[in-house]
Amino acid sequence: MSSAFVFDKLFIFDLANNHGGSVEHGICIIREIAQVCKKYNFRFGFKLQYRHLDSFIHPDFKGSKEFKYVKRFEETRLSEEELKILKDEIVKLGFISICTPFDEKSVDLLERHKFDIIKIGSCSFTDWPLLERIIQTDLPIIASIAGASWDEIDRVVTFFEHRNKNFCLMHCVGEYPTKEENLQLNQISLLRQRYAGIPVGFSTHEDPNNTDAIKIAIAQGAKVFERHVDVEYSGHKINAYSSIPQQIDRWLSSAELAFKMLGTKVGRYPITEKEAEDLRGLKRGVFAKSSLKKGQRLALNNVFFAIPSQKNQILANDMSKYIEYTLTEDIEVNKAITFDVVTVKDQREKILKIIKDLKNIILTSRIALPEKIELELSHHYGLDRFEEYGASIFNCVNREYCKKLIILLPGQKHPIHHHLKKEETFQVLFGSMTVKVGNERRLLKSGDILTIERGINHDFSSQEGVIFEEISTTHYMDDSFYQDEEISKNSYRKTELTFRSAWLTEDIK
């Protein structure tokens, strides 16, 4: 097994000492679990535990019945040859072979037996002499962390990372069996946050009939899962945290359902035909508010929205400020407006480019903007000619006094016009501009100030780009009178947006 092994959807079955010292019983467990696994599209591993009992148990306590672990390990002892038989059966049945060594000699043995992955038990998580021996192998590592403090986990993680080890941390509670209220499943997401990029799993010891914990662990982002397994036979008692094949089947079925419920991990999910149909039935269609003529553009003041919508009808959801719908035929009042009676022009990409151009000049000027500000794109002859004729107007305040920031991009011109109600004063903050007031043309540079009185025709343009401040009396709608009557007839010459200062540091899409 390569050290670059990817830990994802790996389910591990721990034989532990459930073989009872019998190779035949161990093989029976492996085979019965293998039959269950055929139903599921996961990766499966089978795990053995190795202990060199001659050195693992202190000489003074060999044969002791007082210490349960000494008694259990000695009563279930298998020879090296017998362990190899179990390992070979694991490989034969298509399992990834995994071994937990509890001492250095056992690491030697698992290397000779050529296991795929090393598992570190929670009791050995900070067994530094054993860890030093384990990192001498080139095998992927799975480490259970029951009982470890954050400081201890930090140290072991650093130890592995500095040695470029491929490893997975397993949330585990070392209580056999673990009560449901003690499962601490939130630790999985905490581990993922603290050790970003390191896969996290769940080694579980709860009641084998519990199929909820696996779902929660998967939802928390666990990628590797481990359970103790056993099979029933006469005279053999199964412990309270080991699962028989039927329980494993329900456990895996629950996991399979959890992954299905979580769905895709990349991007938005693909909607089903049923979902699309159900949602469309609730979406409002676009209807003519009055009789509309061919060549007329759809706008909020000449349509209304209602259900039920019809097939191919334009929906309220389609009425973006970036999209222009122009009628290709007359439409009677209250009639549905469908896509086959309009031409569609999507201006979104055009407007995004304008925003990016504004972003560049604002960043260059280093002028600070409020967090949120109303932006008016003035395009006198349409967005297609915005680079030639237009202005970007940031409306800051409009009371008895008014303040605006106005940007002309390089090469832009604002056509001849006058105001009857407001008087305005320009001050250039960045760049330069040419202003024609009446018959006089003036070049204004950064810091220059110019006042435009009521009723005076004026225009302005910039070759290099400009940002200037307009201070005026109250701004009124319809108080701009253009010399070119075609501009005044264009009721779609403005696009209003909310400009957010965050756009200056974000990639605008």
C-alpha cells in the first residue's frame, strides 16, 4: 500500500481478540463480514492486533488471572504462523490489510507480513518509543486519539507532519461500550477545523444496534470508520461493543443512506425534474399590465406577476436588471409574455466589466468609499456606447444639500445638459477633466474647483480618467435637460446598482 493512500470512505473491521485464539473462528468472522460487504460500494479494511506477549507482559505477571487484559491476551494467543493465515485470508477476500502493533517487535512482524496500513491504538497514541519505530516504516498511519489532550494531539500531529507521514486521526472514546451521551461526535468537526487538510475518522464502541452515530459522524465530515466485529457460535459470548454481520449490514446501510442524504460536495447540486416542476408551479409568470406594442421594452411599470405561469413564459425570476426584453409583436392586456415574442439581451457581462474598470481607477486613486453606496450607471446612448458616452455616479447624500462622487473612465464624455433646480460645484479628486461651461472650455486637474450655475449648459470629458466630487443643492429627478433630444427620449439610460467596498478587494464574478 502506497504511503500516498487516500483516506476516504474506508470502513475498517477490527478482529481484535474476538477470534478467541482460534484461527478457524477468525476466518469465519472475516468471511461472514466479507459476504455483507459485497452489497456496498465502499472500501473495506480488516484489522488484526499484534502483541509480542513474551515481552509485552511483565515476567512477574505472566499467567496472572488478576489482570483482565493479561488473562484475555494470553487466552487468545496466536502464533506468528496463525496470524499470517488470518492476514492472508484478509487479502484473499479483497480487504485492505491493517494492523495495530502494541510494541516494537510487533511492528517488525507486521512488516514481515506486509500489511497495507498501520493503526495506532489510543493507548499507544503518545507511546513515543513505539511511535519512533512506526515512523521508520513507509506505511500510511491511522491513529486513534481517545483520552488525548489538545497539546498531546498537537505534538503527535507535528511529529508526523515533520516526517512527511500520510496519516488520519480517529476520534474515539475509550469507553467499552460507549454510552450514547458520551460519544462526543462534535469532536470530529473540531478536529477538522484544528488540523485542516488532515483526514479525520471515527473509531466507535457504542451499542452495535445504534445506526444513528455513523450518520452523524459522516455529516461531521468523518472519512474513515472502524468497528469491532464478531460472529455468534455456541458457547461464545459476544462483547457489548462488537457487531455481528447482521448489525454490520444495518450499520453500513445507515452509512450509505447518510452519504446519499449529504449529496454532492462540489458546487451546487443538480436539481431533479420533479424539483424543477414543483418549483416552477410556484413561480410567478410575467403578464402585460396594459396593451404593449412591438418594440416596447418590458419594465416593472408595464408588466405584473402572477400564478399560474404557462409553458415557456417569462417568469418574475427572469426579470433581472441586467436583461433587456424587447417585444417582437403586440401583446394584449393581461396576456402571458413568453420567450417567443421577445428578443433577449443580457448585459450582465458588460456591467461586470464596467464595475471592474471602476474598481481599477478607485484603487489607483486610493479614494476611500463607504461600505455600501448607491451607484448609478448613466449610459445616454445605451450600454453598448458606455465607453464613449456615460458616467458612473456614486450617490452619497441627497438632502437640502447633495454630494456625489462621479467617475469618468478614460475616453468618456458626459453630453451637454443643464439643470433648472440645482446649482453644483465640481472638485477634482483624482485625474483630470475638460469641462465646457457655456462657450468656455476649461481643463480641471486634481484640486481644481468649478461651480455650474442653474440653467447653464455644460458637458465634461476625460482622456485619462477622473474622479470628482459634485456638491450641489438638492438633486431632483428629471432636472437634467439634454441638448440632444434623443437622450431625453431614452427612458432606459440609467442602471442602478448597490456598490460594495468589498468589491475592491474581491474577485468580481
